[in-house]
Amino acid sequence: ISHVAASRVIQHLAATAPDVVFASVQLLPHKPAHPRRLSVAIQLVVLFGPAVKPIAQRVRDRVGRRAPPLTGAELTRIDIHISDITDPLL
């Protein structure tokens, strides 16, 4: 599977996690380069209200557990960044 396809799978997994409104994924350079090992940075927009740290951990766990069987890639690093918090009532 291509890195682009793997990033789309990871983005979908992150974006459909509970309390996540939006997710974007950036692949990070892996040292040394390896075709099946990926490191990713995930930017999240989350809902106002729930604690942020557990949301980030749920996304990390979900992506770490579900992405490898779907993509064939080994995720060596998953960085989660909360870039914004939004109120669903606005």
C-alpha cells in the first residue's frame, strides 16, 4: 500500500473516533528509510467538553491497533496534536 493510501486510512480512523471533529495526518520521515515503517503526526480538532488527554490517547490506541492490519505498515511513532477545540452548538 502506498504511503498516501496509508495516510488516508489513518486519517479516517482518527477522524471517526469519538469526540473528534476533524483529523489531518502527516507522514514523518523515518530514519533510516524503510518502506513498511511509518511515523505519523495527527492534528485533531476535538469537541469542547470531554477531557483532551483521553481523546488523544483513544485516537493513538485506535490508530495503533487498527492501521497496521489495514495497511500492512508498522507504525513506529504516533504523535497527536490538538490544534483546536470546537463547540458543537456553534
